[in-house]
Amino acid sequence: MPFALIVDEKTRLTKPVFICDHCCKEIKDAFDGNYEWDDPQQGNLIVNVVFLHKGCVRPYDKTHHQPRFNMGIHNLMVYLLNNLDLGPKRLKEAYKNTQKLTELTS
Ligand SMILES: [Zn+2]
């Protein structure tokens, strides 16, 4: 469950988060997280992704199949924004329209 929503018990507001596949804790800093993936299996071009704190990469990879590729979550976000056509101008507009953002960050 690498991408999830956390619900605040008090406010019932939700926030999207990445959960580390090794320690099961929230990855709070994009520069402290990696994502890993393998080559696609034959005939399937969609691959599963694993999210890990940088400090959890080695212990995870020791006990699991070591994926062939990895990259920082900060890079993932740039690729994702680009693939969703959210360049700086549209991102700024979306940011303005996102309500209660400060309540969701902690
Ligand atoms: Zn972790």
C-alpha cells in the first residue's frame, strides 16, 4: 500500500501520503524517499512500484528481490506532474484551488 490517504481523527480531513513498504511509516520528505521498480513482465507494460525511505532501501532489498531501477520520490513527482500536464502555471492555479492545504500538512 505505497500510496494511501490518512484520515485525521479529529478533523476527519484526509491527506494523500506515500507509505514506506519496509517500515510502514509515512514518507514525509520527498528527498528522503525512493521508489523502485523492475522491468515489465512479458506482455504487461504496467509495473508495480515500491516506496521506501532512503534508510529502508538496503534492509528491504536484502529481504526482497532487488528491483532493477530506483529513483528519488522528488523525481517521481516531477515526472508525475509532467505526465498529468501540471506545469508550473497550472500547478499554481491548482494550488490556489486546494482548500485547507495547511490543515493537511503536519
Ligand atoms: Zn521506511
